[in-house]
Amino acid sequence: MSQGSNFVDYVKICCRSGHGGAGSSHLHRDILTSKGGPDGGDGGRGGHVIVKGNAQLWTLLHLKFRKHVIAGDGDSGGSSLRTGKTGRDEILEVPLGTIAKNAETGEVLFEINADGETKILAKGGRGGLGNWHFKTSTQQTPRFAQPGEDGEEEWNILELKLLADVGLVGFPNAGKSTLLSVVSAAKPEIADYAFTTLVPNLGIVGYRNNRSFVMADIPGIIEGASQGKGLGIRFLRHIERNSVLLFMVPADTNRTIKEEYDILLRELNEYNSELMHKPRVLAITKSDMLDEELQQEMEKEVPKDVPYVFISSVAQKNITELKDLLWKEINKDVTGPQ
């Protein structure tokens, strides 16, 4: 399969829950009773369309070609106060970090963040009440019952935002995929041209004492991405769910390190200003081409408000130091300063 064919983070689905079953208007009759009272049972509830979190999934690919999801209708009530059968529920399993929206209004309905967590996307219609509910002292044999309520039918959007401890932010060819391939078992596509990475990639990074954290390689950002240039904002939403942002600027950039860092920061701010509150780390990549004197000169260009490290993924330079820095930032809010 091609790189983009097995990762789907956006699907639009028409969901229709089941109609409720009608209540029964039956009157009791048997060999000993010729004129019994009402004994009509209630109708069954219509089936729900349910979204369920599954930690084993990482893409919405299995829902890509399922445009219509239809739950079962409830059965009608029966005699002897028998309740109709509940309609069949339709369960849509999704990766953790999935958000459900109303396709017409854009309203966020809920999000799934835990394995096994369930939310109702379309609620089944309530079953109608049988005629025994309506008997009174003045109307002892009601010959009517409630019809079942209609189910819901609407278009919904399921949108995945990757959950990761560290998100890699940088221009195309900044060395994001190379770093991920070095520090984890992930095998992203790596090549010498822009936008090699077309879908986000996740990798588990091993750390000291058998500890680990999750790193996400986000497709490259360019200037104007928040206005739709390049890959636009399609993948910027994945950055929202990362605990720490690792900005990556190559040592051979045509701009200064601060200029490139400021452009990346501005694009994130224009997309979602809340991203400015996330912890940030700066990695100057491809530094194996720098001698000590040149590196000292470049350090003068580095922003002073962010922790930084010069690394080289190919030469394995300062990779351990980078992991230490990231681990410190990931756990800062939990354990305090280290």
C-alpha cells in the first residue's frame, strides 16, 4: 500500500438510529377470560449508533468507505405485557483521540480518549407505551397505544487527532522523519525532496530504565500553512494533542535559526493560539556538518526563551541529550523541576 492509503484521519458518515417499536393495544383473552383488561406491552427501543474507543486502532481507514450506518428498529410490543425486542445497536470502533462533530453545524459532540469508552452518536427512538399504561377507573379497556418514536438521521464527522507525548514541528526536510527512524522502530519514508512525509507517523522512543514516550512525526509545515498553503491545516490539528512540541531547524537553513523558529511559531499561533502554552524544545539538526567554532557562532542566533540542543540523527550526535531534555519537559508538570 502507498504511504497515504493506510492512514485516514477524517471520515464523514450518515448515521441513522433505529425507530422505536409501537406499543400494543391488546386486550387479554383466554379460555377462562372472555373480556379481560388491557395487557398490551411496550415497544422496543430503536438501536443506537455508538462510538467506542479501541487502543489497538490508529486510523479511521476501516470507516472510510462506510458512508451509511443504520441501526436496527425496535420490535412492537406483544400481548401479556411482553416488551418488544430492542433494535440492534451499531458500534463504530475508533482510535483514541477521535472527535465526533455534527457535519452541518460543526458542533463538537464528544471525544474518545480511553480504551473501551463509549458514546452515543445517534440515539435510538423510544418504544411506544402499551395500552395497559392508559387504563383508568373511567376507561378500563383503552384500545389505543403509543407509536414508537422515530430515530435520528444526520451526517456526522469523525476526526482523529493523534495522541503523543512529543510532536515534531518543522519545515519539510528538517530531519523529522530521520530522527524518528533513529530513536524508534518506526520506518517513515525518507527522501531528499519536500513533503516526503504525507501522513503522520508514530514511534515509541526508548528511554532510560525501560521507560518510553511516544513521538509523532507531523508532515512538514511551510510559511502560510495556516492559510491553506502546502498541506495546509490538514495535519496541524494533530499537534494539538501533543504534550511537548519539538521544533526542528536544520543547520543549513537559508534563514537564521531564530527566523525559521519564529515562522513556525507564528503558523501555530495563527492556527490555534492555545498551542503557545505547550512546552517547547528546539533541536538544530544536521549539526554534524558544523565545526565547534561555527556552532558557537550559530548559538548566538538561537532564541533564548526555549531549551535547545544541536543534534545529528545520522551521526547519533547528542541524541541522548535530546531524550533527556524531552523527558524533563514531558514530566515537568507531573514531578516538578528536575
